Amino acid sequence: MSVAETSTSPPRGLPRLLQGLDSRSGPMDRARHEQLHGPLPRCSPEELFDMIERSGLRGRGGADFPTATKLRAVAARRRVATVVVNGSETEPASLKDHLLLARLPQLVLDGALLAAFAVGAAEVIVKIGENAEEPAAALEPVIAERTTGYMPISLAVSPDGYVTGEESAVIHFLDGHQPKPRFVPPRPFERGYRNRPTLVQNPETLAQIALVARHGEHWYRELGTAADPGSALVTISGAVAHPGVYELAFGTPMTDLIAAAGGGTEPLQALLVGGYFGTWMPATSAMGLRLARQDLASVGCALGAGVIIALGESACGLHESARIVDYMAGQSAQQCGPCMHGLAAIASAFGALAGGSADAGERERLLRWCAEVRGRGACHHPDGVVRFVESALEVFGPELQSHGLRPCPGRPAGLPLGPQIGWRSR
Ligand SMILES: Cc1cc2nc3c(=O)[nH]c(=O)nc-3n(C[C@H](O)[C@H](O)[C@H](O)COP(=O)(O)O)c2cc1C
Ligand code: SF4
């Protein structure tokens, strides 16, 4: 058997994950969920791993790691394991996990339970941030409904903060400590929650597992490209008419992606691809790309957790970037010297450049500090910030000179700093 038997026919085209979602109703209940998707499919661990591997599914939490490899690594430990649904969604401009957990919690738990049975887990923990009130309210009854004596499911709520979603910080928190990243190895799949092998997976990845297990890898590959199969949830915000979460096939041209969000509210000057760990691109070059790993990698970008921010011409890219760098420096867990001191210095230099108060050597100092902190933290926080800063200097650098001469006429773009609550229409 390669595809679990199901009484429902698979969705053709889009939406897949967001099938049946109605922006006016609450969380999808189990009856409606099973009417749409059928009951939880039954397949052996090897069948599931093979299907996931052949589907080409990769993690949607930002690291883009092959999902089958991680599932197999946890199962190969041959010890009682734990599955953690990483619903932290600490990227301020991302809302996809919020949407999935608040509206389609049954689909996410389907994936978590399938993964748990396959890797030999004895429990499932759903971890969210303390501002995720809507997901918490949706999850509590669904967890109570789907928990069983042999597969308990629980909800864990941690303080918010950018680095609290990093997987070692999640494990550390679940073990009763501060949600701060730890030096790895051991990685969670080796020794995670309570020293057990632990599968940490993003909610979207789990929701995709739930669909692949039902409809198989051939169905999954009907959308997307050979190298990037399937669909992805993308949160589009900034200067677009309808910011929100959209499900798009990999390979979709960026122009179509912006059009899906209602188009720009003004001419666009740049796109931020991949969120606050991501990369700025001039709008003209970004529009020639597709939502595909190869296209994005060819210009040094990655989709990260599926975040795209459009910056209109009326905004100041330097000021917006300075706000973000300042916020990200403040998110350091303050336990690694280069991250704690380096990011603060980088934020201060960037702020001086954007504000027109920098001296002649500031840009060079900033670039040197970037080189010095790269790769020097317990987690990838400094690396993400450095990538962002370097791309901001590349794209908005030509404006630096005029910033030193006159007040900046840019209008605030209102890019979010900190967790968002509620989700906007999609
Ligand atoms: C600073 C930092 C913050 C992160 N925040 C999140 C998060 O909020 N949610 C998430 O799923 N992954 C986050 N990640 C990635 C996780 O460490 C991990 O790779 C992911 O949860 C694995 O799930 P996936 O394989 O399904 O993507 C973060 C990573 C870093 C370095
Ligand atoms: S690199 Fe920064 S955020 Fe990551 S663990 Fe070290 S201090 Fe914390």
C-alpha cells in the first residue's frame, strides 16, 4: 500500500491545506474536517517515511530540512520518543501557523499523530507563545477530544521572543527552563525533551504530512516544480491591498504572488523575502523570480518560514531596516558574547547611518562587525541578523549619502515588531 485508503477524493489544484477554510467561521470541527479529508489514514512507519521522502516535503519552520530524514532519524533511535509541534511562530511578519492552529487544528494534529505513531512517540506536545490566544482557545478542546490513554497530547505556552521558537530553546523550555537556545549537539532527534529522541516540527510541515499520508506523493507532486514540489503557505504583508496568508504552488511567479494579495497599494521599491532573517531585494529583480528554492538561492535568498513583505516607494528602506535590526538585536538571548554585544553595536551603527548621524567610517565598521559575529552564536540568530543587515545595505545603500544631508521624507511602513495577534483576511 502506498496511499492510505480514504473515502474522500483529493483536492485538485489549490487550496489544499486551506481547503474548506471560511474566513467568517471558527476552528473547523472534527466532523467537517473528516468530511473534507476523511479519517486519519493508516500506514506503517516505513510506508509513511517512503511517501514523505518521495514527496520531497521539507520543513516549513525556516530551516528547510528534508522531513523524511528527520522522521527517520528519530525513529532510528529506537527509544520512546516525543513529538513537539513547534507553533511558536516568533517571526513577527508570519501568520501561517497562527492560521493553521486557530482554524485548522485537526489537520495539524492529524500530522502530529501520524508522525508520533511512526517514530514511536509516547506523547505529543503543542508549544505556542503566550500571545497566541486564538490558537490556544482552538487547540484546548481539540486536544481534549483527540488525546487518548496511549497518546496523550498537551499544550505548552511559553513567553514570546524571537529566539524562543528555535528548537533547542523549545526543548529547554519544555524541560522546565528559560526558552533560550542551547549549544547543540546533541540535537533534539538524539536527545531532546526529557532526554528522549524528539521530533520538533512546524505546524505547516505536519499539516502537509497529514495530506501526503492520505493522498500520496504523486498527488503532492501534481503542484509545484520537480525540485520544489507541492504548495506552501506564504504570509504576504506591507504595501499590498490584501495582506494575509495565501496558499501558493511552488514555482508561482512573484508577480502572481503579489497579485494574489491584491497587488501593490503603490509602486513597490523592494521585497523582503524570508522575514527578519531574510533578504531585501529590489522589486524589479524580485518580480522576475519564482517562489522556488533555486530561483531564490540564485540571488542569495531563501523563503524561510514563508514570509514576504512588500515595501512601497513612499517608505524609507533604511529606516524600516533600522527598526527591524534594533528589534532583532533586542531579541538576543544574551548568553553568547558576539550576539549580545555584536548585535547591539550593529543596531546602533545601522541606526546612526539611517538617521544621518554616522561618521565617515561607520559603514565599514558595521560590515566588519557583521563579519565578526557571523557563525559565532549557539543558534543562528546572529547569522540571520547579519544576512538582513548586509542585504539592506546592498539594496538601500545608495540612499545613505542623501540621508546624511537632509531629513528623510519616507513614510513609516508599519512593519510589525513583536508577536501579532489575530489574522488578517487571506
Ligand atoms: C532564532 C530562531 C527562531 C526560530 N523560530 C521558529 C518558530 O517560531 N517556529 C518554527 O517552526 N521554527 C522556528 N525555528 C526553526 C526551528 O529551530 C526548527 O528548525 C523547526 O521548528 C523544525 O521544524 P520543520 O522541520 O518542520 O521546519 C527557529 C530557528 C531559529 C534559529
Ligand atoms: S546566538 Fe544569541 S540568541 Fe542565539 S543563543 Fe547565543 S545569545 Fe542567544
